[in-house]
Amino acid sequence: MASNNISRKSIHLLLPPQLHHLYSTAAAAWNNRHLQDPDPILTTLSQAIQNSPSKPFQASLKHLLPSLKPQHIINLITLNPFSLSPLSLFSFFTWLSSPTNSTFRHTLHSYCTMIHFLCTHQMIFEAKSLLQIVVSRKGKDSASVVFAAILETKGTQRFDLYVFTGLMNAYLETGFVNDAVQCFRLTKKHKFSVSFDACRNVLEHLMKLKSFKLVWEFYKEVLGCGYPASLYFFNILMHRFCKEGEMMLGRSVFDAIRKWGLRPSVVSFNTLMNGYVRIGDLDEGFRLKNAMTENGVKPDVYTYSVLINGLCRDRRMDDANELFNEMLDNGLAPNDVTFTTLINGHCKNGRVDLAIEIYEQMLNQGLAPDIITYNTLIYGLCKNGDLNEANDLFDEMIMKGLKPDKITYTTLIDGSCKEGDMDTAFEMRKRMIKESIKLDNVAYTALITGLCHEGREVDAERILREMLSVGLKPDDETYTMIINEFCKKGDVKTSSKLLREMQRDGHVPCVVTYNVLMNGYCKQGQMKNANMLLNAMLNLGVVPDDITYNILLEGYCKYGKPEEVSDLRSAKGLVLDYASYTSVIGSLRKGSRFRSVIRIL
């Protein structure tokens, strides 16, 4: 040490006088660092880390662990007296928090210190894992506490952009969106920055939560921090707002486009216009169309398609045709969506002939109709009772290489059943099964309805069983139709069984269903069963109506006794109407009981 002192004195003599003070200060600092003994705990920890490949931590630190404090780990990371590699320090850090080591617990500050260290050494993946641990342990509404700890543990290390970006993402991944927003605001307050991608992630999460007002307020905050405004992102926000019917927010975004130095594009106008048309505000849609031309933005095919769709929905087909012609006059070629929209409008308006004309015009334009176009036309033709033309279109679409879908088949089944063409309906059902297309409630209900109209109650019940076997649940009307058909054929036993099945399957039959079965009993003269059914209705809270009592009155007049009519009236509080009177009179006018019934009435 003496030789070192001599050499330093010699150096001191060689320096010019103006540098003597600086050299003396530096030498004193050097002495303070090296003459003091290093912390023995840090030395022991460092040596254990160096020896870890050959000797496990548990063996090296067995006696030290009970007295080890989080501050020792913080000092080890920040001072690193043995210049240990970042990876070896991280391995030791994670070992300390492992389940096998129950004697030590990291603190928020020790975690934050290591996060800084990892980010400084570009170990981003490892830093992310620690940030997720911190967030999961601190929980919801912890952003301010964690942020403060990150600031306190910075030390001499520079702030890495990822520290705050990673913290925001960790909160988002855990579902604590408000904490992520709070992190952004704290970085802004302390004049730090985060990546725009992190801000975009926050916006996306707010969108998923449908926190639309927060989305817009947060995006304005982001722009206020100097992040570049993006017309694309404005349009995306506007699209999301309009899709959810939040038109005031959509309009606010549209109006803000110019405020941030941008010009609305045709996409901007169309997006807002589509939103207004979707909620039925066609007037505002047309005002936007006029504003487009005033601002030098030319309406495109989408513009016209949106407005034509709105007009078709309002059944303003003359206006829709006029706008369609204006579109052609402006040199715009309609696309398949425009044509299909018009076709659909004419079909729903009952003008299938005009729909066919538009379809032919579409073909002349060289456009290939898609499955939606064909389904729309087939629906219109079936609704109009033109089954032959509907089937011709069905064959045409197959020839053109289009594969019918569930809507195609179901539409044809329903149309065929309504026209009484059950052969075609069952042929379509057969094709569906062959194509592995599952029949849905609509298809099954259509088949059952058609069979009931044809008086084929046995086949209707068979389709009902098939429907139940594939896990579908018929509605009350479907059951009632079949019950009615069996009753009409005098098979009240099967009808009664179907009623019980309804109840077992969780249905609560309404008064109409009971009336159908009761009418069946009365027609068969089974007045005892009819009366039992009435009591069952009352016990279940189903309120009989006038039709119920009229059915019973007619039954008692045909098969009962005069006093039973009187009992029914007094017990149920029936107020006889003209239909009741004529029903009773009509059945008893020629009978010997006529006079006694008159006295009762």
C-alpha cells in the first residue's frame, strides 16, 4: 500500500497546480471505496451464485437464509460487487421466491428493482414475467402503489420504455383495464412515455368492455400527449361506435377528424352514414351524402348501397329505384350487394316480378349471383306461391356450382308445405340429410304444419319424435297442432298423451291447448274427462276463457243433464253471451229438455 501512496504522490507532483484539487478528491473517493470491507452478506450471496453450478443455493446459504432481508437482495442487484451476469442474478432471484424456499419473501421494492435491472440488460421476457407476478399479487386498483415503487427503485439506472409499457400490458392481461389507464396517466404526469401499441391495447380492451365513452376520452388523452392522429384509427373507432348504436359518440369522432388536422375520407362519411341508416335515420344519411359532395368527396358504390338498403327496409322502393338509377348515371357500377339489396326489397314488398328484372339486369352486368342472392329470390318466389320458379332457381344455382345451404332448403321446405306439396318438402329434407345439413326448428315445424294441414297426424307425430330425438324442442303451437289433428280424428287418447309429454318436457300449456283437448273430449261425449281437464287447468293456474265454457256448454247440452248446465254456470261464474245461447238452443231445440233449459237460461 505504501508503494501505491508514493506513486500517487509522484503523480500529484507531476500534475499542474490547477488539477491538484480534482486529483485529491478522486483519490479520496477511491480510498473510501476500497479501504472499506464489502458487506459480508453480499459477498456470501455472490460467492454462492458463482458456485451454483456445482453447489446448490440451499446448501451454500443454509445458515444465511433465516437472516436474509429483501434489502440485501436490492443491494445485491444495484451494487453487484462481483459483477455477476444478469442471468445468474435472475436465476437466484427466482429461486428465492420458489415454493421450496419458505424462509424468504420478496417485497414490491425488490421485485421492482429486479425489473429495472432486467430491462436495462434487455431481458424483456423475464421482466414481463415479474411484472405479471407483481400485478397479480397487488391486485385491482394497485396502479398508483406499483408505479410509486417503480419510481423509488429506479436508482441510477435509466428508465427503459418497456417498464411502463410492460406494466400497462400486465394490468390488461389480468383484466384490470382501469389500472392500465391509471398507469398511462401517471406516466404522463411524470413526463415519461409508453409505446403507442400499449395505448392501442388499452383502447381495444375498453372496446371489448363496451366502455365507449371511456374509449373516446382515453383516445383524446393519447392524442393530447403528442401521439400522431390516424384517420384509419378514427374510422375504426367510429365504426365500433356506430355498430353499437352509439351515434352521438360516432358523430363526435367524425367531427374531431378535422380538429386534429385530418380530412374525412369517403370511408369516414360512409361509416357514419351506415350507422344512421342502421338506426332508421335516413334523413341524416342523405344529409351526409350531400355533405360529401360539398366537401369534394365523391359518393361511391358503398354510399349508394347503404342508402338503397335503408330505403328498401322502409319499403320505399320507388325512391330506391330512383337512387339506383342516379348511381348508374354517375358512372358507378353496382356490385352484387347493391343488386341483392334491391332484389330483397322487392321480394319483401311482394313485387317478385321486379326482383326477377333486377336479377336479370345483374346477370347482364356480368355479375355472378351468390348464395344470398339466390336464397333471397327463392324466398320471394315461395312467399308468392311460385314453387315451380323457386325450384328452377334451385336447380340453376346447383348448375352454377353453388351449394345450397340450410336457408335454401328450409325456405323450399316451408314454401312446399304451405302449398301442400309434401312430396317436394320431403325430397328437400332427404337432400339436406344427404348433405349432412341438420334440420332446425323452422324446418321441422314447417313439415309438421304441412302434415297437419293435410290431415296426416300420424306422420306429424313421427316427425315430432324425430325432432325430439335430435335434441330440438318443439314449441307449444307445434304440440297443439298435432293434438288438434288427433282430436279431430277422435283419438283423444293420443292427444291426452301428447299433453302429458308437453308438461314433462317443461312446457306450460296455455288455454288454447287445453281448449283443443277439451273440445276433443266433448265431441266424444267424454264429459267426465272434460271436467277433470277443467279442474286440472284451474289447479295449474291456467284461466279458462269464454271458448272453454262454450265448449263445455255444448258438450253438456248434447251429452249431459240440464242441471249440469246450471251447475257449470253457477260454479264458474259464466256470463252467457249470444254464442253460448245459440249453441245451447241449437242443440236442444228439438229435444224434450228444451223447456227446462230455457228456464235455466
